[in-house]
Amino acid sequence: VMQSRAGLIVSKFEAARLLTYRVVDQRVHRIPDASEANLCRVAALEAVEDLMDFLVQYVPDCLTGGNTVLEDYYRINIPAGITGGTNELQLDIVARRALGMPSST
Amino acid sequence: MNFQLTEEQSALVGAIQTILQDHSDIPQSARVNSFWFDVKLQSLLADNGYLNAGREFGPLEAALLVIEAARIPAVVEVAASALVAPRVLGDVQIESPVAIIVGHQLSRPHRNLPIARTALVDLGDDIAVVPVKADNVESVASILAYPYGRFIRVPELRGALRLRGQGSKLRHWWRVALAAECAGAARAAIALIVDHVKQRHVFGHPVAKFQSVQHRLVQCHMMANSVHYLSLRAAWSGLAYDADVAACYAQHHVKKIVVDLHQFAGAMGVTNEFPLHLWTYRLRALQTESGGPIESALDVARNRWNAEEPPRQTAASTDTRTEVI
């Protein structure tokens, strides 16, 4: 179970990495950004939240002095869905710009 | 890594889009079926050389075609013929359409078997290439949106062409193909539902105006985009690790995409008249193939941490050894 969860988390980070590279590629080619940067934030948050949950479930000692790198990773990412525009803002922007949804009620 | 298609790739995608556009509808008489196999389109793609894209261009171009073909409501078999077969067969020519079958489950129903002319049978280490005779296959009714069928008499594998040591390569490219097919089907299904929620009104507003709906559809959109690029990366790199990642991500997220899209289609979404099932029940079929999400996730983990480095199995490698046993 632990290995399959770890494999899934890796695949989520790979997805977020690829969507982020795509944003960089768009900048390099001077392609106007529809909302790809917002979309890669959404993908990254899903991966980060899964990894934080994994750390707590399978290596909880890392949060009590067992591993400072992992503890720092956890602490830094506690506000990952808030900083730089909340996850809800990212979702709103993509809904509007990429999917052509109307302003929400 | 280059995210922009070359001129040649753009032309290839544009050309198949033009053909698919003419086949983007299904006949009225087939509207309530769980799937519709477009025989004419299958022949058209074969006759015009699209199923040879994997040989004439490469796996990335073949994956682009798989994604495009998965976006139409009708079923055509492109993934196994154009993407998988050229990678594992080398110069061996076979008749399409192609079904991919797990060797120790020969008597079970198999996807695409009723339309297949050739089956690639995964025997673990090896592959058996088995011609499929129509009179030896019986169709099996299923809610899954592909033709399913089982052999009436289980084929004799001893006389079949056997590709030694190609089993892992078959499973590798099967994963790339199923991820690409998931990407196309998911994108088409999401487009259908985005359009639906913009037009359907509840409580005096279009459904699309509700933030709870918007956010879940954006998450589906993100997942479909991720599968799209992960599958193309896997086709481009030829690495088994990339194939495992693409399949793992695709198969894991099928549940979320299928559940949310049917939720936002409301009662219409549980009827066969509404075409959503033609894509979502393809996704459900693909979700369990080539080991399913658990096995692909385990392979990602094994590749990532147990192996010294990801296997360098390149797309160009076609060192196929063949023999008849």
C-alpha cells in the first residue's frame, strides 16, 4: 500500500512538473497565457497535499525531529493552497479563462 | 523538451481532425447502444496510412493520432495498431484492427476482440501474434463503451508467431497507448459537460454559474491536461518509467473524472441517449488494463527507488527477435 501510494504521488508531481514546464515553454515562445500558470498551481497543490499526508501517515517521526528536511518541507507547505493566490482563486481563473464559465453566483 | 508541435506534426493532426470531423456523429439507430464501432472510418484510417504513423513517423505522432481518435463518440481502433504494434513487432506486418490480450486470461471477454483481425497476446516474457477469425469470436454485451468479445474456441498458441522477450515492451507501450486514449476521451467528455452546464438552467441560473461545479470541472480539466502531456512525454521519451507514470496518473484519476462528469450531467447522464457514456465508459474500461492503477503505481515506485536508474528503452529500439513455434 505504501509503495503504491508513493508511486501515485510521484505521478502527481510529474504531472505538475510537466504543466509547469509547459508554462515556461509558453513564456519562451511568447505565447499568451490563458490560465496555464494557474492550472499548474492546482496540479502542484494536489501533489503537495498528498505528500504531506503521506509523511504524517508513514514517517510521522520526521515531524518530531526525525528529519529536518522533511519537517521543513511540511512546514513550508502548510500554506501551499493560500500563498500566491488561494487555490480557489486559481480555480476561478481557470474556470473563467480556460473553460469559458460565467462569473459564479 | 518542446511543447510546440512541428509543422509536420501539426499537419498530421490537422489532417486526421478533418477526417474525424466528418465522422463526429453516430447514426440515430445506434444512439442508445453502449458503443458504436465506425467500420468505414476504421477502413479510411487504414487505407490512408494513418495506422502506419507509428512506423512512418514515430511513437509521438502515433500518440497524437490516438488522442484525436479517442475524442470522437464512435469507436475506432488506433492505439494498438498505430502505436503499440509498431513498437513491439518491428518489421513484422499484421492485419488491423488489433486487440491486446492477457495470455493467462484468454477465455475472458477482451476489449476490441469482435473487431480485431490480430491479437497480441501477452505471455509474460513473450508475445504471441494470433490471427483472429470472426467466426471464432462471440460478442459480449457490456456497459463499457468498446466492443467486447470472447473466443468461442481458445486459440492454439503453439503455432503462433512468438516474439521472444518482447512482453515487457508490449506492456510498456500498452500503458502509453491507454494513457493517450484516456487523454482524448477525457477531454472530449469534459468539453461535452462544460457545454452542457452552460446551457442547463437550475434555480434560475446556468449550472455553470455555481462555483462548486466550476471548481470540480477545473480539477477534471487539470487532470485531463496532465494525462495529455504525460502520455505524449512517454511516447516521446520511450522510457518505461514515463509510461508507468502516465498510466498510473490516468488510471487513478478516471474515478474522479467519471463521477464528476456524470454528476453534472444530472439524470441525462445516466441515459444512453446522452452521449457522455461513450467516453466515460471507455475510461472505465481503460482504468483496469495493463495492471490497473495499483500495479502501475507500484511500477513507478520500483522504477523510482529500487532500480539504479530508469530503464533506457528507447523509442527507436526495435530489436525484435521473431520465431514461429
